[in-house]
Amino acid sequence: MPSTTAPWWRSAVIYQVYIRSFADGNGDGVGDIAGIRSRLPYLKSLGVDALWINPWYKSPQADHGYDVADYREIDPLFGTLAEAEALIEEAHTHGIRIVPDIVPNHSSDQAAWFRAALAAGPGSPERARYVFRPGRGPDGTLPPNDWDSRFGGPAWTRVPDGEWYLHLFTPQQPDLNWQHPDVHAEFESVLRFWFERGVDGFRIDVAHGLVKDPELPDLADRHGSMHPFWDRDEVHDIYRAWRKVADEYPGDRAFVAEAWTDTPERLAAYLRPDGLHTAFNFDFLMTDWNAKDLRTVIDDTFSMLGTVGAPATWVMSNHDVMRHASRYGRKAAKKWVANESYVPAGPADLELGTRRARAAALLTLALPGGVYVYQGEELGLPEVEDLPESVLQDPVWEHSGHTDRGRDGCRVPIPWSGQTAPYGFSPEDPEGTAAPWLPVPADWAPRTVQAQTGDATSMLELYRAALLLRHKHPALGDSTLTWLDAPAGILAFRREPDFVCVVNLSTEQYRLPEHTSPLLASGFIENNHLAPDQAAWLAL
Ligand code: BGC
């Protein structure tokens, strides 16, 4: 795609397609590439600039695609390589870029390399591409160290010949050994494979986890400042090499890192000019609906990014965390658990959460930088918190010994149209359509795209209007903001030229600033006052 003056990734609105739940084109109850292609007109009319697509590669689906068996093949569940190529091309004709996920920390245990490693036995060159070690204890029956898997239980599994292999996630996701040159060469080749097919960038899964301390020390004996597997300095060498690969291709190919770091400074290190382009701003996602905390995180974001010249990203939801309409509807005592999911306190007040989600949409879309929209947030979908245990599929549920219900509640299929579940998710089939992979709530008829289209009060029309204005208004997108004086509980900032965003997070009405007129508001503005949990975009 042609390069404009400022690279697209500095200000893009990137829509996250969780492929298995977006749209089912072939009627098997699972979303697929055919479904995405059929919904490109919807995405175009919504006004998004790019799609981040969760892993679509060949995979046994032990972690819904984050266990990749072949990085150059599409899983038959989702379609074919030819369909992926057609999607990339069609999206480009709509002016929409495509950013697939890449999963470099681990492969599937069904990947050719891992099968070869098992077959070849201890000490073989094949095993050296993964992290195999003898066990501890007299018979080697104890794991090589005390590391735990993010999904519960030890991070080690023993194979029949007695060796153990490392997996920071499920046992079906063996960690690759990034100290091995084959691993570097293979991933650079995979990047090229997809860049040549026209993808505009990659979302890098677990970008902070690739390099392990070669001594594999117990966490209990941790010495020095660096963690033995998270966010080690050596990881940046990998991304410097990846950046060079991306820069070989025309059209501003860009990376976004999923990197969890202890401090904003450590995150900035991923975004140096010769490293990755952007990273998810999880601090913002994890901040409660509170003016003081949000302002602090916004300011910290800019001071952190200012040191490296990278643009901000704003993200409220994704496929790993509770949907924000439900989060904001709680006086949350929050807790982040092993798999990064959000454990809420008490039931959600969805009316409140939805009001806040509307205001939050205007806040994030007015901030300088890029924005991620997780599929369904534009429909105001809440977390589905009452999925019966019998349908839960996230491996977190099993691996946590049924103590953590996992992330299925934010992954329920998108409701498109009609009066009955699954609301047009799968095509109508007179012979009977397969049930969707997760059940869709019976009361979602008013939440469908069809029901919300044309309803000026709907979440969908708010997103459409905001995205349209964002594209047209010269003040929005990249660049800077200036905070305006405002009482506690109010966030008010100006962007040039002539644009003001005001968000009321207090419990009182707030009078709009003098000499402004509303461009867009998250709710009806009465007597020039913003109600609590309301936001407005204003012209000066
Ligand atoms: C992805 C998760 C996945 C994990 C392991 C995460 O960061 O977002 O969905 O389970 O990586 O690949």
C-alpha cells in the first residue's frame, strides 16, 4: 500500500479480529477467513485502518491457535493460504491493512521441529532448538527448576526418555530456544514469507519472553536485576534483526509488541528507532475508571514514549481480558492472575459500564497515537460471565484445576443480525447449521450489527461517528495534547487545531467550557452540561 507522509502505524485504528469468533463463512460454527472477507464492507464502513488477526496458522488449537504447527500454512478450520492471500488483497482494495499475529516464543508440540526433537532423543541437534533438560532428584523425576506455567502447574513436562522440556504456557506449547541460530533464521524466513504475501506488519505474541537465562536458575534463587525469562536485555537483538527485515519491504511494515514489563522505561526499550514500532499500552488497559489514575497513565505514557519517539497505543479490551463494558461496570477490586485475565469483584452494573465504555471510546479515540478496537466493543458487548462450565474451552480452565474460568467470556461469537442466536454468525443453512463454538447469549438480539445500525443512540453508531470524525479532523491521530484546567474528576484536553475532549468521571454535572460547541458526545448533552460518565468532543 502506498506510503503517506506520516507512517500509518503512528495513528491507525486497528481492529482486532479474533478469527474463530468474528464471522463463520462455511457454517461449521467457527469463524474463518471466508467470514472476514464477507465482512470487509462492514469494517470499511466502520472506518478502521487495519485488522490485527489472531493466529490463523495450522494448529491443533490447544490454545486456540497460539500453538502453531506450521507458520506457513493456514489452519483448515480457518481456510487456505489462497484465501488468506485473497483477504490481504481485498482488504487492501478497501484501504484496510492486515496485521497477523506471530507466535515466536513457542511452537505447537505438533510442529515438525518438536516432533523431530522428540524422535531424535537427548543430546541431539534437534532437541537443541527447544529447551530440554534432565530432571532433578536421584531419578530425574523432579522438574529442572521451579518455574511455573502461566496457565498453572510446572513449566516443565517429562518425555518418555526421561528428559523434560520447558513450556511457559500449556504443555502443547514448547518454548523455542532463542539461543539457537536456526530459530532466528526460521522466524526471519517466516516474516519474509508473509511480507511477500502483502501483510502490513505483525503483532508479536509474548514479545518479552523469548530469551531465557541459559543457566535456567530457580526463580527462588533469582540473582541480579533481570528475570530469568521475562524481558531480558538480549531480546532486543532479535527485534533489531526483525526491524531490518521489515525495512526491506516497501510500504511501512510495522510491528506491535505484546510486551509486559515492570516499568515504562523497560517498555520504551522495545521501541527504540532500530527496534519495534509500537507496543500495547497495558498500563492504560489495567487502569480503573478514575480521572486521576487515567491522567497519570496517559502522562506516563507520553513521557516514556517521548524518550524513543514512538507513538502511543490505546487499548481497552482484547481476547485475554474481561470486556471493558463489564470491567467499568464494577467498583472493581481487581486482580491480575497467571493468564492475565481480570478477576472481578461482584456483579457488573452493565448500564453504568456501557455509559463509561461510550465515554472511554471518545477518550481513547481523541488521544494522540493509535487505537486498538477489540471486535464487539463497537457493539458494546459485555463479558459473558455465565457460560456453563460444560462449554468452557480455554485451556486455562483445565490447567488451573477449574479455579479460573479463563478467557472464553470475551471470546463469544459476534452477533450480526436476526432475532435468534447465533444472530447471523454462521450462514443460514436449510439443512441445519452447526452450533457456534461457544453459545451466544439468548438476549443479544438488540446488540446485533443489524439492530444497532441506524439507531443514533447505539454504541455502533457512536463508534462510526467517532471514527469518521477522527479521519476528517486535522487535530486527531498522531501529535500532542495540552491538558486544560479542570476540577477533580474531569479530564479535559485540547488538540490543535481547535479541538477539545472533555470526559466527566466525577459524580457531578460538569459545565462545558466557554466558546465550545459539541461535535460528538457519548450521551445527550442537556443545558450545556456533561452528565457523570459522559464525554464530548468539542469544537473551539
Ligand atoms: C496471547 C494469549 C496466549 C498466550 C500464549 C498471549 O499473550 O495473547 O491468548 O494464550 O500468549 O501464546
